[in-house]
Amino acid sequence: MASVISISNVNKIFRAADGLSVTALQDINLEISQGEFISFIGPSGCGKSTLLRVIADLIQASSGTVTVNGKPAAEARKNREYGFVFQNATLYDWRTVIKNVQLPLEIMKYSKEERDARAREMLKLVELQDFAEKYPYQLSGGMQQRVSIARALAFQPKILLMDEPFGALDEMTRERMNNELLSIWARLKDMTVIFVTHSIAEAVYLSSRVVVMSPRPGKISEIIDIDLPRPRGPETRDMDAFFHYTSEVRHALRGTKPVDRSGAVIRDGAIE
């Protein structure tokens, strides 16, 4: 399939006021196809969130190019070709749930009728249609993040960028949110998702490919295809292949070779 996102020879250097510089990203090359679910994982400070922001044109690369649907990332941002979900829900406390979801549509000058219809459709998608007139403080953390996802999808982007959206949630809520996200992704056919996480299990469970990044300066050290059956559910986490993939990602982060208890090398979710 043709790439919807193409990253070519991207480098990002941050320069401090004292004249010192920090290389956050180095020689990043990656092609992402339509409908993929890609996770970026790596140690803290490796540049995975920086890479996501470069793709979103929230910050600019120091060198190299990023194209989205065949056009520069800056043009794709102006055309609103993707939605962005941050680590925190970043909802406005004085706006109701439905008014928060409608916010990007207001900025884009949708009519009142279109805003209302689209927001209600998205709240139904994330199963919060009964909470439209509530305020954010009346919702749990997981529910607030679902509102944030609904808002990001309100203008029908084909690409969803997510920066550790479930990192602050407890483990049980996080697993439930993983299931809900996969359900949304399955219903919105052909939507491409790029997801930043620190959780190996989360990356394996959600993704079609896991992009493993090295410590700073951030490079792509390995890309692991996750060939687990879909739809995925709680039983997926009990599969031998799931264990093997999580082991493979963990060892890729360490720069070592994963082995089974028998001593056999694990690659591509299976024992060689």
C-alpha cells in the first residue's frame, strides 16, 4: 500500500539559551501505510513524543522531510488531516462534554446543526452519548480521555496521533481503554493511528507494528511486525505469541536477543 506518512532522514536538534545543543532525533526513516496501527516505544527522553510532534508539525525537524498524504506536514496540519490526543485530556471545565467535542468544529466554522450532529455521533462512537450535558469534572479519567478522542475525531481525520493518552490511568482502566480504542479503530475503517507509549504490553496488544527507539539521540533501532489475530480481546494477552512478542520488544529495547525458557531464540513472535 502507498504510504500516507513518509519520514525521510529526519533529525531534530534542540538548542538551549546557553548555546549547548541536544540531538533528540537522528536519521529517522519510516513509511506508514493507510490503516496501520503503529506504536512508538523507547526509554524516557528517546524522542518518541518529539517524533510524533514533528509528524504533526507542532515542531519542525532540523533537517529531513515529513510528508502526509503526499504533501508537507505543515500543509497537512493546515488542512486538518489528522487529530491529536495528548497525554492529558485537556478539556475545558466550563464547557459541557458535547461543547468540548464541538470545539474544533466551531473553529472550522461548521454550522450549529452540523456541530451538534457530528458531536453526538462521536459521543455515541465512544459510548458517552448519555453524558453529553455533563461537565468534565463529573467524569472519570478514562471517560475524559474518551471525550478527548471524540473531539479529535469530530472533523473526520484519516490519521489519529496519540501521545501516551492512557499513561495516567490505572492498569484495569488502561486495558479497558485499549479495547475501546481498538473497537473505534475497527469501526473507522482505513484510519491510521500512531500511538506513543511506555508500555510494552500495550504496544504489542494494540499495534500492527511496533517501532522501537534507542536512547538519545533517538534512532529507530528495530521495527517489529505484530502478527496477532484480530479482533483482539482479553484472551489475546494469554496467548503464547503475545508473550513472545512482548519478550521480543523488551529485548529490542535492551539491545539483546530474546530467548524462550528452553534457550531458543524468539523472533517474529515465535521460537526459531
